Amino acid sequence: MNYLCSKKMNNEFMNKKLHNSYDTSFEDKKVEVLRIENAISDIVCDDDDPFHLDVLKRKQELLMLLEQRRILLNRMFLETKEEIKRMKVLNSRLFNLTNQLREKMADVSEELASRPKDSLTDDFEIIGLLKYSYNDMSSVLPYNGDDVYGSHFAMMISLNNWLTGEDPLHYLELHCRYDDRRENILQSGHLYDGNHWAHDISGSFKGIAICHTTKLFACNLGYPLVDVLHLNDFWSEVKIVQPNVIR
């Protein structure tokens, strides 16, 4: 049996196991998470360089394993009072960071708009980025009771960030023109509209005014929800992009 055929069969087997995991106990899911993380460790662990370049040759395999882990941990999510409290803190922080990013974009827009116009300064786009950044162990918040899930959170989060951190699908990206009105740049009603975004995350968060940035991190970045609640370091930046048409 060739490698591709064997890999396809293994994927089908794992998908069937994940489908069947709806009916398994919390402890059974925990055992499966451990098995998946051990498989990941077998690929990436190296005493001198945990994330060596050879790992990239198996990136798709790692992403598949991380997705299996995400699905299982989301099914295991306990929605405890402590986790709801963490979500409130994270949501407030991401909302404030998003507003700070918009403020900076508005400042840059006003500064550019005040410059004398010529062929080089009349067509700028301002891009704001907000992403998670794993720098060291302090980038992952530890919590009492983490062992309940049986996951090595720091390693899994750092690996996920290393594999996907520069992927545009894995961070918030805001755009505006340099001549956009300041109030349009700062407008954030659609980012913070009561309980609307909570429906996409968890029923227990309905009492939290989930902002769109939190929803993005919780649903679109490839992290299970319990991982998201451990994220501690975020990076934001504003870029000025000028189209360059060459004739």
C-alpha cells in the first residue's frame, strides 16, 4: 500500500472516530486528545529545535491533527464559571485592543490627509492588524484545573501559532483609505452588538456582549475554545500601503 493511500485511509478512520466521539465519555475524549498530542509530539519534538524546518514538510499532517484536537476539545468544553469569567476578561481586552487599533489607524489617516497632495501621496490604504503572538511560556496563561482536559496547552498553542500565525485567515485585518472620515474608521457598532456573536461560540456566553474580534479568535483561527481562553500576548500594527502602477 502506497503512502498516499495509507494516509487517505488513516484520515477516513480518524474522521469516523471523531464522528463517533459524540457518543463517547469525557474521559474517552481526553484519552483521544492525549493520543493526538503524542502523535504531534512525535513529529515536532527535537531537543535542540522543537520546531525545526523539517516540520514544515509535514505541515498539512500537523494541521489535520490540530483540527482533530480542536474538534474534540470543543466537544469537551465544560463551560465552568471560571471559564465564563475568563471569557469576559478576554472579550473586554480584545474589544479594547481593536478600538486602540482603529484609533491608531484614524491618527495615521488624519496625518496623511494633512499632507500636500501630489501623485505620490493621494492614494494610500491603511491596514490594521491584530494577531496572537506566541513569544515564550508567558504568552499562554496557566490556570488551575488545566489538567482536567489533559492537554499540553503551551506546546499546542505555540505550534499552532508557528504554523498559521502569518496566514491572513488567522488574524484580524482592518482596511481604510487615508481620506476616510475619522468617525467611519472608529465605527465599531458591528463589532460589538450585544449577544449576536455569542451564539456562534457557546450558549453559556449569552450574557456577554461578545465583540467580533473575540468571535474571530474563538471560531476562525483553528484554536479550540479552551485554547483561546489561554491566549495572553497580542500584536497589533498599522501599515501604510501605496499602490504602485508601473507603465
